[in-house]
Amino acid sequence: MRVAVLFGGTSAEREVSLSSGREIANALLLMGYEVQSFDVTGALFAQLADFGPDVVFIGLHGRMGEDGTIQGALEVLGYPYVGSGVLASALAMDKSMTKRVLSGAGIALAKDVTVSRTRLQEARERTVQLAEEVGWPLIIKPNQEGSTIGLTLAHDPEEAMAGLTQAFSYDTQVLVEQYVTGTEVTAVVVGDNESPEVLEVIEIIPQAELYDFDSKYKQGGSQHIMPARLSAQAMRMVKDYAARAYQTLGCRDYARVDFIVAVEGPVLLEVNTLPGMTPTSLVPDAARARGVSFGQFLDQLVQKAFQRAGDREVIPS
């Protein structure tokens, strides 16, 4: 059975995607699949046609990969693929839109404003106004980037202005959020949209003040504790919110839902429909905590994608 692994691409998360793609391809090769990796370029679709994959595994992160664009192209071309579909991918990539959709699902969210680069003075004024309402510091981040790229923890107006400038260098829209303190956790959710399962809730202890890029991808950058050290009530709420967000956005196969568990309870930060698969990533850790190897986990995802296309059993060749 042939599996095409897409990785690399042109987003700000290219280097993370290259790492994810290598890990995915190597694990699938060990599981017995015929695998070919494709660094996503303009020639991608001709290359896919030459290879003729039975399933496409998307190892891309960020724009032009996690935002529904590649998913839509694969739908048109008729290739089964692992992961959420076009709508869920587009919604989850847009942090502001995610919050709008989830706000009606009874999920606790940090207070925020979305500001535009075309109205810079208004962006500054609204940022300061939010700080007056919820207090400093604030989190400032591009609306459609991942891996904390372009993110700033701003403690005062001067840092906020610098944070806006940095975030606007990545996106025309920026999300400014209340900074919520507490225990950082992530819930790995798997399965179909009708009956998702929370595979594991992982507590994250970064070496830095924030769970930033280096904390995520450098060896020793953070400690992962499984299961997270939460009260029974907080754990139930995290699992409930994670499954509810997964269903509300229309996710499938797998996703990672990030939270801060404050004194008042869990606050959802964002939903990742194509979370990292690097050696330091959280999804492989969650699978291993359940006694499932990385290769076995990927095998299950490939089989589900193929079954969606033909509803038949998959045996690697």
C-alpha cells in the first residue's frame, strides 16, 4: 500500500514540518508501507499523480497545509488523506474564528480582541483597552500561525506595541488575549467526530516562562507529565471541553487541544488539527502512554483514511 507523506512547504513552520514528515515517513516504512515523501512545491500534484498514493498523510503545519487549502486540493483530486477535512482545518487555523464558534458551545475562553494591520492605531487602542479590563500582561499572537511563532507576552504598553509589530509581520490579523495563569495542559483527542476519545491529558512544564518554540522543539525544553496532575473535577472538565471542541469544529482522526487550568477551571487556548510529530512532540507521547507505538498509531490513522474512501480492510504491503 502506497502512502504519500507531505511535509516542508512554505509556512513559517517549515522546519517543524520537515521534522514531523521525517518521523512519519520513517515510522510508516517500519510498519511495512511503501512511502514516498514530498516537500510541498508547485510540482506537488504532478508528483502525486506519478506516485499514485492510496492515502496521503499530511505532515504540514501552518498555512498552506493546516488551513484547509491542501485538504481541499486533495478532495478535488480524489486522494484519501489523514486528518480533519476542509472546514474543520480552516476553522481551527483561524484562532479568532475558533473562539467565535466555541463560545457558543459552553467552553471557557480567555477574553480577547482581534485587531487588523490596516487599522494600526485602532489596534493599539483596543489592546490597551483590553489591558485596562483584564490587566497586564497580555498575549499577542498572529491569528493564523502556530508553534508560538510571532507570539509575545506583553507586560506593558511598550511591549504590546512591539508585540503587535512582530505579530503583524506574520499576519494581517492579530489576536490579543488575556493572559491566564495556571497549569498548562494539552488533550490529545482521536476518533471520528461522533464519538471522539481523549487519548491522554498531558501536563507541560516549560523551562522558559512560556511554552515557546524552543520549549516545544528543543530536547529538554519542557517536561511532559502523563496524566496531568489535575483534580478529578478539572480533569473531567478538560476532557469534556476537548471532546466538545473537537466535535463542534468538525475534527476527525486526531487533534490536540491546548488549555490553561486556572484556579477557576480550564480555559481553552486553541485547537491543532495537524499537531507536531517531532521527537519532542506531545501526540506521540500520548500514544505511548496508552501502550501504542508511534508506528502503530500512524498505522491506525492511515487505515481509517483508507476505509473512508473504500470502506474496506487495509493490510500494508
